[in-house]
Amino acid sequence: MKKILVICVAAIAIMSTYSCTKLSVPVESQYVKSNFPVTDADYNALLGTIYSNLSSQFAVPYWRMQELSTDEAIIPARDGNFDDGGQYRQLHYHSWTFDHTNVIGIWQWGFGGVNTCNRILSVINASTSSAAKKASSMAEVRAMRALYYYFMMDLYGNVPIITDFPVTALPATQSRTKVYQFIESELLSVQQQLPIKSSTNSTLYYGRPTKAMVFALLEKMYLNAQVYTGTANYTGAVAMADSVLKNTNYSLDARYRDIFLPNNGPQINETIFAIPYDQQIPGNQFTRFGFFFYLSSAYGLNVNLSIAMSTTPDFYNRFNLPNDVRSNTWLAGAQFLPDGNGGFTSTPAYYPGTTTQIYLEPKLTLVPGKPMDLGNTLASQSEGVRSIKYYPDPTIIQATRLNGNDVPVLRLADVILMKAEAILRGAPATTVNGELQTPDVLINKIRTRAGAPTGSGFSLDNLLDERAREFSWEAWRRNDLIRYGKFEVEYPLPNDVLSMNKDITRRLYPIPSTEIKLNPNLVQNPGY
């Protein structure tokens, strides 16, 4: 859903993502003193490359690093098809190396975004536009730079901090704690200059930083502070949650399905920060790789799709609450025609040219002797639960086979469940808008919206399962499992000939070898 001005303008020039260490690139700019940005349109055009870079990799390689390394998503081979050099297998078994394609690509994507932010800050700083316009625009860019840095800190831990443009010296690795402190300082510094969501401006600031985006990102950082810095800050997480929850212009949407439909957008009340997509490059991958090919016609799709990606039986087993609408985001068992409203009719869906009802078997049974390979019979193709959380887009086109559904990064449900977890971990409960918000109260808000039974006395493990149900395929599973100390828990599949590398150093990805060759001031993470 994407007809948002700043994102449309971003399509003007999708930048080449330069690594932070590729310092021999000539410094060029389309701006000179005679045409520095002055009007809103000038600034939208200038800032557009920040957002086009963000969308270019988030919903495919970044998502894969966060999800294929967990129990939440898997791309098995099928007689060697979809093996792609073993890259998905390496993520599944935590056997990646410093030359893994995603490890290299996302480092360059992240620091390409940082480099773009730094370049734009230098242009704004030299502009002759009003002090107020410069301040608000610089706050937006610094907030986006902090978001890029959060992604890099979460994945790689110890990374260089780069704020200059052009870069005149090879940057050195900084500790994860220093990177955390830098991000925190930047977010706290800019939040006063960022807009507050109101009943009249949700479209204008959709997909762009707001005060709530800063508060939600800080809440995420504080909830994970023990992991990132060695010092917990659960009270800080609650404070940041309350800063979001006090704004009643955010609310849980009545229909969970609406958050992820192809026409989702600023009308979604709980979206705090999302990445807009359309069917053109760069779209998102969820239908192309995660849908079941033989159901294409049943869902009105007229494109060639993969049969590769599914979830694991262990993860799907968590969708076990009666009447939970979130269970309808998966395709499992006997398949029926969709009703067009996020549910299903009573009419069976058949394999094309047959009267055999399609049946998706939740199990994944590997072929003996083959690494993470299901084989390629019709029966094995039909193994694995498929996701339709990002509901298949009927306007998907053959040229790209990519979805137009926007992808939420931060939303109110996450703020609520993070607050519940922080309280369960020791922070005091607080009152917001006249309501004492205990973990039970907070978790039951999420369950009530989902139509699932409410409960009491929730534990941390209960909450982790609730997060699995609520945030499946939203790129937070790796983050959650590491915080819970469960990233190394193995979930073997039948006939598995490989096993997971359980070394805790795998909680960080390695610095790409290509970057260390270019910049000897970078220090490799332990274990690599």
C-alpha cells in the first residue's frame, strides 16, 4: 500500500549501497549552493533514498537472517532445488561463515543506509532553509540512522560508529555497549523535534519517524539491554512503553488480519513504524517464497510461485488456543477456498486438474542422507505449514512476483507485550490512562483482540509463546530467543543428518571477511 509521498519520491533514485569501508568512492552530490533543499518537496526528494534503501533489503535478506536462523521459518531443499548453495541450510543450523551472502549483503545494506544518512545530514547542514525546517529534517534523518544502527547492533554487535561525510579515515570497531549508548543518545536527542501522531496527520508521517517510533525503539533496546550491554533496564522499558500508550491515537485494530493485508497502510491504528512496499522492485517475498504454488488459482493469483518456505512443526504447535484468529494466518491440513475476508469457505481446494483436495502436512520429513532436503514428490511438496499472514496480493505481477503488503517494524501490540515482559522480569507495574497495567491485563488485551481465551498468572515462557503467536514472520523471533537464552535450542527434523551449532557466539553474525580486508581497523567477532 504505498502511495505515500515520501516513499514514492524515494523511487527517484535507489542508491547503490556502499559499505562503510569502501572509501575510495568519489564524493558526488546532486546538490550545489544554488539548489540546496528549501521546500518540502526538495526535502522529500533528498530524504527519499533513506527509505528506498531500507525497503530494498528488509523483507528478504534481513528478514531471512532474523527468521531462518530460528524455528519460525525454514527453506528446505527439494531434490536440490531451492538449496542455493546451502545458504538457507547454514542459517537453519547456525553454520554460516563470514562470507555468507546475507552476512555480506546486510552489512553493506546497513552501512549503505548509515552512509546515506550522513551524506544527507551534510547537505541539510549546508542548506539556507529555515532553522526550524533544518532541525526537523535533521531529526528525521538522525532517527533513521539510529534505526539502521539498531539493526546492525542487533545482528553484528560490535560495529564502527560513523557520523562524518565524507569519511576521511578507516573507522574502527566499537563495542556493542558503545554502539548501544550512541543509538540511545541519538534517539533521546531527536525525539523532541519529531512529530506526534494525531487524528489528522497519520498519513503524512506514515513510514517516517515519530516520537512513538523513538519510544518503541528505545523500549526494544531497554528490554534487550541485558543482552546488548550486560546491564538490565526493564524499568526504562516500561517508561518508554508508557510514553507510547499515553497517546490514545494508537489503538489495537479490531481485526488482526487487517494489519497485514495488501491494502494496509496509515489507516492501521496500531502501526508505529512500517516499511511501505508495492509490487515493483523492491517488494517483499512472502507470497513468492512462502505460499503454496498449487493454491495460486484459488487465491486469484496468476503468477509462478515457489513451494519452498514454511514454518517448522515445533513453531506451528504454539498456535493451539481455541478460536484464535492468528491461527488462520497459516495454511495447514485440508485446504478450502478463501472467503476473501481472511477466512475460508466450505468448498475444497483441489490440486489442479484433479478432484483430490489439497492437504498440507505440518510435518517435515527429510530424505535420508540428504542435508535438509524433503525430496520433490507431490507429497513432499505438500509438507510444511505455509504462512498467509501477509495475505496474498491479487495484483501481484509476474515480472517481480512480489507482494505490495507493507511490513510493520514496530506496532502497538509489541509495545504492550514488551511492557508485560519487562514487568515480569522485575519492573513495577504502572498506571496508564487510569488503568493499572499488570502483565495479565496487558497480555489479555492481545488475546482478546485475537479472540483467544484470556488467562491469569502468565509466566515468561507463556509470554514467549504469546509473542510467537502475535509476531510470527515479523522478524523478531531471533531477537526474542536470544533474550530468553533459547536461540541454541535444537528442533531436529526426522532423518536429519546435520545438527545445530550451539556455540553462543552464534548470537552475533560475523563481520564479513571482505570488509576486514578493506579495513584492517575492523575486529572480527569472537568465534569466527
